[in-house]
Amino acid sequence: RPPQFRTSEDENGATVQVALPGARKEDVKLTQLEGGLRVEAIRATLPDDWKTLRDSGSATRYGLDIRLTRRLDGTKTTASFEAGVLTLQVPVREEAKPRQIEVN
């Protein structure tokens, strides 16, 4: 099932935060595709003493394909995972950044 995610973009690039509740860092797989990124994760069955409010306690498989604009460089993506949230930082391509031109 697709996880919830949030994106923001500024002059340095894009940040994508993907909610993967119950998944562990070692269960998260990030793949660079042509024109985008693929996020896959598995949440194992929840412990018996946990109660879920909205979804079942059974194993869940997450999948999300993220398309990147041409100004972003997916090859330089960095990722971190903390408290069930995968955070991706995708920088702007060097050639897409504004550059100062010297006037002679």
C-alpha cells in the first residue's frame, strides 16, 4: 500500500518525508530509477502487546514511486530514517543552479 508522504522544495533541492510506521531501517529499500526514486519497506507483524487504532497488526508492505523534476539530481540523494519516517534530500543539479556571469 502507498505510504503517506510530504514534499517540500527550495533553491537547494527537494525534501521528501515518507511515513513508514512499524518498519525498521533494515527493512527499507531505496532504489534510483530513471526520472525518480522507489521506496519499498516491510513492517513485520506488530508485537502482541501493541494495539492498533486504524489498521491491522498484520505484516504490511509499503511501496511508493517518486517522480523527480529535471532540475533535481536523484543520483545525489541522501536518506535518513528515524522514528518511522524516511527523509530523502534530493539536491538541485549543478547545471540547473543559477550562476554568476562576470561582465567584462
